[in-house]
Amino acid sequence: MKKIITALALVLSFAWAVPSAAQGIKFGVVGGLNLTKMNFSSGSDNLNSDNRCGWYFGPKMNISLPLGIGLDAAVEYNQRRLNINESEDGVKYEDGETFRSIEIPVNLRYNFGLGSIASVYVSTGPQFGFAVGNSKMWDGMFKSEKMNTSWNIGAGAKLMNHLELGIGYNFAMTKWAKAIVPESWQGEGEGYNFKANTFQVQVAYLF
């Protein structure tokens, strides 16, 4: 919780520090679907993952600056569905888990188009995720990290200065979870961990 509060404070401080040249600050809501695939560390060759669908929703802030530059930030409750496939002695096992988190994306944007009628934007920036709920997954085989960092790239369209439709991709920069290794394994699998990359489709409405 302290890390979430700290990240929120940083976002608010950045918004407060935006120059007085800002053309406007708008608040709204954002929501969408995500498609997540896990990437396992080297050594875990018997593990792989398929894409699985989830969703997210939360409040959003958009700051417009001159020359088409802008900043947006959000605080999202995010549910990702993670799938793990394991092959052992020629037998395949498949299991899924729901990974819940609070995500705080902060993106720099460049807008170009027809002013308030319609415009197109591209965006990029960091995203800070904080795991919520049970930290152990797949019957205790993995334990999730309390915080992870990723990077967003995206593009979309803004209509009538209120409605936004966008797509994006979220690249994991830090690991999401690490293996919990029983003592009987005698060091085998100690380095196992995974990251997760996510494709996103979103809709936002700014008031």
C-alpha cells in the first residue's frame, strides 16, 4: 500500500509541476481488454504459455500542452488471466490463474489531426504495477512480486474532444513472479521466474 501511495504522489507531483502553458486538464474513465502472454526465464524449458484475455478499468487524467504534446495518467484495477503449460515425461498439463493488480500508467503523447473534431495520437511511457490479493499462484509453485515495472507504446483516435479509442502494447521490464523451490529439489529451478507482456484495447471518456 505504501508503494501505491508513493507512486500516486509522484504522478500528482508531476501533474502539479506541468507549466502554466498547459491548455487544459481533463478527467475521465478508461477501460478495456488485455491479452497477456507469459515469458519464462532460461532453464524452464518445460514451461510455456498461451495468450489469455482479461480486463481493466479506472479513472484517467489527460493534460494538453502546446504543439500537440500531452500527458495522460490513470489508476486502473487490472485483471490478467495467466496460462501455464507444463510438459513432463511426454505428458502436458495446463492451468490458469487470475493475476490482480493496481496499474499506474504515465504516458507522454503526441496528438495531430483536426483539432476538437478528431485527432490521432501516439503515446509511450512507464507503467507501475502493484499486485493485490493472494501472492502465491499455481498451488504455490510461483510467488508474485509486490511491484513490477513495464513500458507502454500505443496509438489511437480522439473524437469530439471526449471519446478515445486506442490500442497498445505493454512490455515487462521486471519479473512478475519467481518460483518457490522445495528443499528436496536441491537447487533445481531456483532461477525460474517469468515476465508477462500484454496487448491492450481500450476506450476512454473524458469529461
